[in-house]
Amino acid sequence: MPHPQLITRFAPSPTGLLHLGHAWSAVLAHDLARAGGGRFLLRIEDIDTGRCRPGFTQALIEDLRWLGLGFDAPPLLQSTRREAHAAALARLAGMGLTYPCFCTRADIAQASSAPHGMPPVYPGTCRALPAEEAGRRMQREPHAMRLDVEKALALSGALSWQDALAGGVEADPAAGGDIVLARRDIGVGYMLAAVVDDGFQGISRIVRGRDLFEATHVQRLLQHLLGLEPPQYLHHALLLAEDGRRLAKRDKAETLASLRAGGMDGKALADRLRAEPPEGPDRHLPKPEVHASNMHV
Ligand code: GLU
């Protein structure tokens, strides 16, 4: 059954202040919903308690207001959805598709051969543990839970998804290896939490940067395994910093909060972003100027 309604979302993680790339993504998701008479929702992906800060959540809500992007329900805090995430994990475990992983980051980096700069693909070390040993170690050792992707694929068969820019895409979840469903520190992981909550919020179009294109392969598989209706996608181009690198929170890219504090007109900025086509090469936008007429003085 297709989704009855057009619903899009913006799903930032409050681990830092938002930058222009986030603003563009939010504008695209917001406008797509508005153009189709649909709804635009906000989900705060705050499961990583060590890195998320309520102050960043506050700031991003103010950023959206400043940009003139209204959302149609109170924001969903992903941290309130732990039971649903645990239930989904239990369901996959009940299907025999998960296994505990006791490897540390260092173990994985050593055992896998990822091209330089790419996250290592898990080599499957703990998949081979005898069930009895795995069960015993689970009682006393910290562990993550992983998806046995080959087993899952044997169950699902071939899958695909529709992307507004890339067209029909064959899902290739095996390329990412046995991804982490539940991290050892917080008991859940991004891939599973996002799929479960997109389903819960009834998201029918996922608009996000093409840096998350690869995540869609395995998210499509998880949707299938959990019996969720697949959304359609729009993976848009990325904005680059002046030096040509991707904007990133960790690089302290110029933040929306600083532009806001500097007196820039947020709605004018949103219009400037609307003028950019979402397809085509990643690009650098000339630094938006703060005109005297924009100043809130
Ligand atoms: N929370 C993720 C991020 O801030 C985005 C998740 C998504 O759009 O699926 O990068």
C-alpha cells in the first residue's frame, strides 16, 4: 500500500550547530511538503547521549524559525523512542538475523582493509563465534549487535528504491558489511533508529544530502525486514566550504547561529538556497553578505 500522504522530515543530530548545508536540506524537505500539500516534520536524532546537547537542539529549532521553516507537529525526540528501537532489534534477533560483536574499533581497523579515508567494513569476525560461546560472553562483556547481512538478503531477495534524482536504484546492502544495529554504549545505532522512526512518523519522502546515499542501501533492507513501507528519496548535492571540502560540524563551518547573530535575514537566506538546483555537482556558495538592510537593529 503506498503512503497515503506526502510527509517529509528534517532529522538533524544535535551534536553541534547547523551550517548552510543543513539549511539547504531543511529548505528542500520543507518546500517539497508544502508544494504537495503535505506535512513537514522535525526529528531530533539525539540517541548519542555522549555527543548530543540540549543547547544544540534549542539552537537548531531557532535556526528553522529564523529561516521561516515551520514544522507541523512538535519535534520528535529520538531518545524517547528507545522501546520501539529495542522492539525492532528483538524482532530482527527473533528472525535469526543478528549476532553480538565483541570487537573494539582497533580490532576492526586491524582486521579490515578499507581504502584510505573510508570507514572500515566489518570483516565478520564475531559472526563465526559458536552460539554457545557468544551467549556466554554476552552475559559479561560489552558488545554491539550486528546484522547478518547475507542471511538477511537471502530472506529479502533483491530490493530497490526510487530516488528523485538518481532514478531507480538497486539496493546493495552487502557492500557495507554487517552493520551495527545496536552500539555497545547506547544500545541502538543510527541505521536502525532512523528506519524505525521514519516508519513511525509515516515519512513518505526522505530528502537528505548525498553523503547519506550509501546508508539507503541497508536502510531499504531494514525497512523490508521490519515490514515498513519504503519511502521515496531525494539525495541532493552537498555544499562545500571555501576550500572545496565538505561543510562539517566538526570543522566549525560557519554556523547558522553565527549568521543569525550577525543580523542576516534568515528568510532571504532560505530564498537564496531555493535558487540552487538540488542536482548537479557539489558546490560552494559565495558567502552570503549581511547588508545593512538585513540587520535587526
Ligand atoms: N541525523 C543524521 C545527520 O544529522 C541525518 C539522518 C538522516 O537524514 O537520515 O546526519
